[in-house]
Amino acid sequence: MKVKVPHVLVILFAMVIIAAIATYVVPAGRYNRVKGPEGRTVVDPTSFRFTSRSPVGLFGVFEAVPKGLTDAGMISFTIFIIGGTWEVIYATGAITAGVRRIMESLEDREILLIPLLMVIFGIISAIIGAAELAIVYMPVVLPLCRALGFDSMTAAGVVLASTCAAFSATLTNPFSVGLSQQIAGLPLYSGLGYRLIVLICFMAVTIVYVMRYAFRVRANPALSLTKEEDAARGRLEITSMADQEAIRANPRHTVVGLILLGGFAFMIYGVLRLKWFMTEIGAVFFLVAVLAAIFGRLGLSRAAEEFSKGAAGVTLAALVVGFARAIVVVVEQGNIIDTIVWALARLVQNLPATITALGLLVAILLLEFVVPSASGKALITMPIMIPLADIVGVTRQTAVLVYQLGDGLCNICYPIEGSTMAVLSMAGIPYEKWLKFIMPLVALWFAMGSVFLFIAQAIKWGPF
């Protein structure tokens, strides 16, 4: 008998309830906060104390959802803007014409598009982090993959697997490596050589994994994990000659395409150099929508209708981000995050020295459930991990590698990760089917990460 997996919002709300129950079971506790690198607030690892309980009651569970939506409003509303913008661009015919042109230029080499896109997304993620950019990539990768004979799962793999692999094995992600090294007192972005080896290995395995699935599905569409969902999204397919001939590229499409490319370039520059986040990214996409409507000759009223339709189409994706944030709201109100961190640190400290690094990795993976933010988790955990690493003989550089791997490895499969769930919602991929696709790769990542940690510990990777 096949068990039906609940809707993603049901899963997330159930996790909110579980988090609320935990506030009655797990003792409340607090670390003192002190000034850290560049004036950031970090925990004092010697200051933990139990405090009076502040459990979250029944009404608090329901309050957590609107609070989570409010806290995640910047990301949620940016998702609405991105969805609306892509619908406007789609209405101009530029996406259909562009996909057709790519199909003609690739001829029988369509499979090469997968490693090309994954390398591009991986480089961006390895340098700046910003896993939320997967939400930006998906609307263009999805129709492209579908038109080239692949399925929605392939598109999600191209976007999420490449972004998450590079986020885990990152080079200069300021939110994980940069901040962690500052807290550890290490030279900023030191150890790049070893990190580059880790990144190359992670990306190579990930690209082969996604391409292997794509080859199988293209050769035999019946093997697709999302064949039913793709059949229901026929509007995105451009497979017949009649469809391809319906819209041929014209100067308007070229201009709209250049506007889109210019918007991407402007956005990447802003993220890299100006420290932009979702508000500025949303502004760029809204500007692209307006310019595309003007130069695509849609007319303002038609453009507004298409924008509204596109925003409505990503409502679930936007809601998912807020529901995921509601879980964090509950554990923060219950004051149990610091207790969980303290308990995990005590468990790891009692492990044999040879596997301490692996124990720290597992601890970070568990903490991802209650503190999904990379920078937030670093500020809470690294002041505790660093003295703990010193005591058990793990180098601080290895401890930073533990943190970056632990922070990224399960982003791709935890339902609390808003950007991952938003991308799946955009593609119409059920969560259980995504787990079936991605869990073997996550297991490979974990095994590889463990090997790299053992090597780092064996060679006393430093400078210290």
C-alpha cells in the first residue's frame, strides 16, 4: 500500500507543532552574548545557564505562522516579484524564442547545457554563498530543460544540486567561511587550496549524478520521477515543430533578452560588490519586468495582468518560506536553541579524538533544523566549537571546514530550508519525490565530506 505524503505546508506546520512541544520538554537556557569580530554579537562559550521556561502554547503555535511570514517577508515578496517578472517576459515570447534558438544551436549536444549551467551556478555559490539565488535561476532553467527533452526533476537538480554542493564546499562564502574564520581568529579566506580540492570533487560528483539521471530520462521518459507533474504543466513544453515555429525570434525578443541578461549582470555585481540581498534583487527584477513590458510591447494593462498571474503562480513557494521560518520563531520564543547547542557540544566533547570532527559535523547537521541561517548559526556555534576543537586536538581550520560542510549538506533536503522548498514548489515537484532523487547524492556528499575531514585532521590542516 502506497503511503501518501502530506502537502508540504502540512509537513511544515507539523514541525511547528513539534517545535512547540519541544519547548515544554527541553529546558530553556541561555549563553551570554558578547562583542565579536567587527562588532558582531557572539556567544560566550563559558556562560551557559538554565533559565525559567517560556513554553509556546497552542495560540502561540498559530501566532508563529504570521510571525514567520512577516520575518520572511523580504524573501517571500521577492519570490512574488520574480514570479511576476518571468510571466511578463514569457508573455513577450522572448523565452520561447530564446529556448528555440538554444535548441537549434546545440543540435545534438543538449546534454552539455547541464554541466555548463551547473558550473556557472556553482561558481557563484562558491564565491558569494546566497543559496537563495536558486529561486532566481529556476524560472528560466525549468522551461529550458523541458524543451530540451529533460524533466522538471532534472531542472531542479541542475539548480539546487549545483548551488548546494558549492555552498557546502564553498571557497569564500562570507556567511559561513568568512564569518567563521573571523571568529576562529584565522587569516580571512586562508586554506583556499584545500577548499578548492573539496569544491572540485563535490561539483564533479554532483554534475555526473545529475547528468546520469538526465540521460536516463531522455532515453526513456517513463523513468522520470515527475512524469505526472510534467504532463500537467504542458504549457512549458516546446517539443513539436508547430510550437517551435509559432514564435520566431524578432528584434523585440532580442531586446527583451538583452534586458534580462543586463538585469542578471547588474544583480550579480550588486550581490558581489554592494552586498545586496533580496530587497535589491527584487528591485532589479521589477525593473526588468517594466522594461520588458515596454520594449516587448505588451501594454501596461496586459503586463499588469501577466505579472499578477505569475505572482499567483508562486504563492505556494512564498508561503513555504514563511512557514519554514515559523519553526525558528517557536524555538526562539521557547529559548531552547542555546540549550540544544550546549547539549550537542557536551556530547561531541566525549567522543574519541579520532572521530571528533565527524561528531561536530553531525551536530551542525542537527542544528540546521533550528537555526537554518548560515551567519546566525556561525555566531551561535563557532565560539563554542573553536575552544572545543582546541581541547580535543582538531585544528581551527578543520573546525571551519566542519561548519561549512554541516551548514550546507542538508540544505537541499530539509523541509525547513525555505529556498529549497520554494524552488520545488515553483517546479511542482512533490517533496517525497525530491527526497527519492536527492538522498543518494546527499549520502555521497556526507561520505566525501567525512573523508576530507579525516584527511584535514590527519595532516593537521592549518595554519592552526
